[in-house]
Amino acid sequence: MEPDMTLNLVPFVSVDKMMKLVNHLGIERVMADLAVEIEADFLRWGQFDKTPRIASHSDVGVIELMPTSDGETYGFKYVNGHPANMKKGLQTVTAFGLLADVETGYPVLLSEMTILTALRTAATSAMAAKWLAPKTKVMALIGNGAQAEFQALAFKAVCGIEEVRLYDIDPLATEKCARNLLQRGLTVKSCTSAEDAILGAGIITTVTADKKNATILSDNMVGSGVHLNGVGGDCPGKTELAKDILLRSDIFVEYPPQTRVEGEIQQLSVDHPVVELWQVIAGLVPGRTRADQVTLFDSVGFAIEDFSALRYIKSKLTETGLCDQLDMIADPDDPRDLFGMILRAA
């Protein structure tokens, strides 16, 4: 069935509907499609309102709002990051998002984004690597938690990765990830150390969860000619890479005012040179230029990527019918008589 798009009913994509939509389309297709959508929106970077996410930090985590608009559609995401949740059997990251029509202010989509954030994060990583990474068939994946499988499959779909080398300080996480990637067209190797995992890998992704300044990779572990995809460092006081790695890397970011506070580059001076990824995609500055170059995508996630993902999901609702309709907008016969509408409902 096609969803009813009347103004007082708002399409809602629940967790159940999101899972069905992803399975219906195919997870690799969804991430490849998302990479295309995100890249297209990066090409029109100047059309968007841009602001660092609005964060409320606590000792145990962070709650954030991520807004943006292209002048026609407004979008935001609510997202948290609570590393200790895993010990309670809860997700480290949960999220939901909304799109609204700028002309009327009416919402046009409400969606779960816990799953969608995992999809768009992986799609953004792979999209960036398409522009920055050396030609390689092998990637290392350090940190095998909730995001790991998405990263592996996105790099397979977008960059042609054939072998994934896994490592996590928790062997059960690596076992889980390897099990989930069975029959997915990848050669999966479980490793006993980060050093073992990065052997022969042209792309190294770090995606750990602890909210602390960690050193997942030390300087002597990272050779020349590789692409680093730093995903786990995404809030103040949370990093994964040794500072010396950053000092010999060409660093590419989404939105510098946000990344300098939240990303790996929070370890560096505020004027340390970085390149905005959209400029590479637009052909304004080069990406990878030398075989021995170390490139780093200092990924913290930006609102435009969520906007792209929400618009993509909305575009698939007519095709799939996989949404519910929420009666969210009061719709009195006379727009001035909201009180009378309540009385008539008694």
C-alpha cells in the first residue's frame, strides 16, 4: 500500500519497519545508495545551514541534537552516546530523526535512527574512502561492536573490499562480528591484536566506544600509504589515535568547527590544517596525491549526513509502503478554533 501523505498524518518509520525496509532493499544496496545521496548533498554544501551539534554532556555520556536545512526541508536528529549502556544490556547509541517542510513548518517524516545512523555512518566512511584511500582489497576493523558489520559491508559495496581483518579487546565481539559476516562475500580473519589486524590492510577503521582519550593505534603501528578511517572519536575527551599519527597524516573532516571539538584533531592546535571533505568531492582540492601518503578521515558525523539518510528513507516509502501514519498535527476545521476542536472531541 502507499502511505497516506495528508498533512495531519505524518509517516513514521518504526524499528520494525526500518528493518523490513532494509531487508527488502538489501543492506548493501541501502548503504551504496546512501553513499550516493550523501555525496550529492556534499556537492551542494553551500545550500545548507551548518552548525555544530548541540550537546549536553554528563559524566556517563552525551545527548545531542543535530539540525540542518537546505532551505526547502528542515531536518534534525536526536542521538545519545553512553558507552556504559552496553554493560546494562542497552545500546550505546540510540537515535530518532525528523524532516519538516520549511514552507509550512509541518513535519513530513518521523523515523527511528538507531539503525539508520549505523547505516549512514558506514556509508559516509566508505564514501570518503572512495575519494581518499589507496586501491586495496583489504581493510582492518579495530573495534567490533555494533557498528562493525555495517562498516565492513559498506566498504565492500562502495570500495570493493574483499577481506576484513577483525580485532577487539573483547574476543566475543570479534566472534559476533565474524559470525554476522558469514556468507556475505567477504574473507573474514579474526586477529588477536591490533598489530596483527592491520598487516597488509590499505584501509584501517577504528570504531571503539569508550569515552576516553585512548590510543588504539600508536604511531609505529601505522605505515605509509594507508587510509585511516577514525570513527570512534566523536565527542570531547574521546580519541583513538596517537597524536604523532595525526601529525604525519593529511586530515580530512566534515565540518571543522565541530570536528576540532569532537574529533581526533581535538589533540592538535586549533589552526592545524585540515581539508573539508566536500571540497575534495567538488574537485576544489585534491584528495590522495601520493602512494606513500597517509590520509585520515576524522569522522564525527554531521547533520547533513542524517538529512541525506532521512530523505532517502522518505523516498522509499511510496515504493515499499513500510511506514505507519501518526496523527501528530492538530487539524481543526477553522485554524483559529483549536479550543473548539477539543470540545467537539468530548
